[in-house]
Amino acid sequence: MNLNIQKLRDNAVLPSYANPGDAGLDLTVASVEKVNWFTYKAYFGVAVAVPTGHYGKLAARSSIFKQGLTWLANGSGTIDNKYRGELIGIFYRIPFFGKMYKVGEKAAQLIIQPYISVEPKEVKSLSVTKRGKGGLGSSGK
């Protein structure tokens, strides 16, 4: 399957797999914007056309801990297959320790995954399960 990619910046690097069989394509920083004292936007300089029936998941690289950064409030970003804008990552710097990635450094991964579309249907009640309404750690440690 092909993933069509458009470079949007002169210094953009095409996403690529570091090793055969890897799940995520490495994304290289093309530009950095400091939003405030602890938040940064990393612009990757590329746009993608995710194939129909799939979505792109933006994820932090496992080496993010070396930078003293955290990634997106919810831990990942969703790239819908109709989105054609630049891929951007939001990073939070840990005060007094973290340092933002520099232009030219790999900072995130793009994972392409299939999904199933569902049709929302309102019902009067849901089936009963053993777990029920238990959430937020209710299943134990």
C-alpha cells in the first residue's frame, strides 16, 4: 500500500522506517514554535493522504524520556484520512530538565492503521456485564 506524502517545507524529510518491519514511520522536525514556557509545536513539514479505511496515529518515540518531554495531553494524535494539513506534534517540556527537539531531529512516529466505521444507534439500555459501570482503575492493579 502506498502512502502519498507532500513536502510542505524546503527542509522537510520524508517519513521513513528506521528498520524493516517497524510499525511507525519516523517524523523529522522541520520547524519548532515555542507556544509558552513549557509548550512547543513541532512542525514536521509534510502532509499525507492516508488511504481510505485507515487513519494515521501520531505517537511519541520511545526515546522522548531522554529529552525530558511529554507528548500531547492524550498521548496520541489522530490523522483522519481526509486531513491534508501539515503533521504537527505538541510537546510539553518538564520544567528545569526538558529540552525541545531541534530541527532535523526525529521526534515522533506516524503509524497507519485500519479502522472499522460504525453507525451510532440509540437504544433504551445496554447489555449487562460483570464489569458494569466500573471504570478508572476498577479492574484492579
